[in-house]
Amino acid sequence: MELVYFKHSPGNFGDDLNEILWGRLLSPQCWKHDDALLVGIGTIFNDGYLPEFKTKGKLVIVCGSGAGYRNLPQGWPKPDWIIAAVRGPLTAELIGRPDTAVTDAAILLALAPDLIGSRSSEDIIFIPHWNSIDDAQLQEVCRRCGLKFVDPRWPVDRILRIFASAKLVVAEAMHGAIVADTLRIPWIAVECSPEILPFKWVDWCQSMDLPYKPFQLLPTSAWDAMKRRRVAASLPFRDSALHMTQDCSEVKDTLVRAFRERGHVLTRAAKSESELFHTARSSAIRAARFAGKLFNERYLDAAANQLTAISKEP
């Protein structure tokens, strides 16, 4: 049986949980079936991860995955697929199977407590989305306000050991919040970038009957602020404030309607703009980065003060 999930180099915590969890929970006999695909943790219920050539003639089992980044699998619905569960009511609404709305499969970590080890409640940890790290000084912000920084690209076992010591998790990475919730660790959601996709967060939060109300973390440098403005301006629409201004049913209806109307356009635009910043070599942009260093202290102090205040919220 092939395990389908997003493989990112050098790693991504939520996606990398697939290998460690399913290997622990499923019988070795399951993996001997060459004609089966297991679609597990991640925003992978789409035509990119489940194209026709990959799924044709295979037994496809979906367990806790979600939609969000791209269009649904080509030719959907697939009556022969086994939809054991999807991440939440938004995905279930999109696929026309409201009965399959359960929650994200990372909750199964509760069935493998030995992966966590002995627990204590000492640290407040901060885990951003991996895409927010390169252009923001988040590790320095955490150092200044006494939070333990967690890079979601670190190995899963290292991250889980840090979670074992947490008394609070501040998370931009959705699976940071999901794992915290699974382990009964209080958590607070934040956003560091307009590239964060509200659809997947709302999908999971509504599966747990929770609102999604992230704090918007301040930029950590002039460069970070400029990138955020450029990325936000490139998006054809942005629903980041939606979850803070409407009730759950309105949020769900609006996000599902937006997905059906515009699908993966939001992510493609954000990705192209993000790539622009990672690959830019023009003298103007290099100059902006250099000039921005002159004001870094002001940005860092403001972000650290804000993150300290956020960590004291309910």
C-alpha cells in the first residue's frame, strides 16, 4: 500500500507525521497490498496528489485528509473510493459527503503516547508555518520574549519531545495546534503571513466546534513587512479576516463558495509572488533589504512585545 502525502525537503511536521503514525498504527499486512493508496494527513485531497493516472485501478482509502490548495480530484465523485473520514465540514461539503466530516488524522497521535514520552508543563513554544521562516526573524523574536522556537522542518521526533515539555503552544502551523489539541495542551493561533490558507484552518477548527481567530503577528523586519504587502496585494481575494467577523455557518458557506468559484487561484498567486522574493536579485531589492536592517531593532522589539502579550491571552 502506498502512503500518499506531501514530501517537503528538508521536512514539514504535519506531513511527516504520516510516516511515523501510520507505520505504528496499521498492521504490517496492510502495506503488502500493492493495489491500494492511503491518503492520510495533509491538504492533499486534490488533483495534484490524486491524479487519474495514479489512482486508476487502485483501492483509494481517504482517512483524515482535507481539500484547500487545488481543485478536487479530476472526475470527482469517485464512487469506488473509500472515504473513511475527511478533515472537517468544509471538505465534506465540497465533496458532497457531509457524513464523512470527522477531523484531521493527526489526532491519532493520541493512540501512540510512547511517541511523546514523559510529559511536563514548562515551556511556551512557538511553531510557525515553514513558509514563514526564511523571510522573518521569528527565532530572534522568540529569544527576546522567552518562547521556545520550533522549526516545523525539524525531525518529527525532535518536535514531539519539545511538545512533551509544553504548557502552551502558539501556532501558525496548523498541525502544531492539532497536536497540541490532541495532547490537551492549550494553544493560540497566529498568522505571520498572508499566505496562510484560512480554508484548511477553518475546516479543522469547525470539526472541533471551535472558531478560528488568529492573532496577526507584526512583521519582524522592513523586508518582512514589504514581502507581506507584496504577497497580500498579489492575492485575487483574501479571506483572512472572514473568520473573525462572521459566525461559523457563514464562514463555512463563504469559504466553500469561494473555493468552488476560484479554486486554487489564491495559492498559485501567492506562490508565484513568494517565489519572486526568494529568487529576486535586482539591485533595488538588495538595497531594500540592506536599508531594512537599519530598522530591525524597532521591528523585533514590537514583534517580541506583541508575542509576549499574545502568549498571555486565554
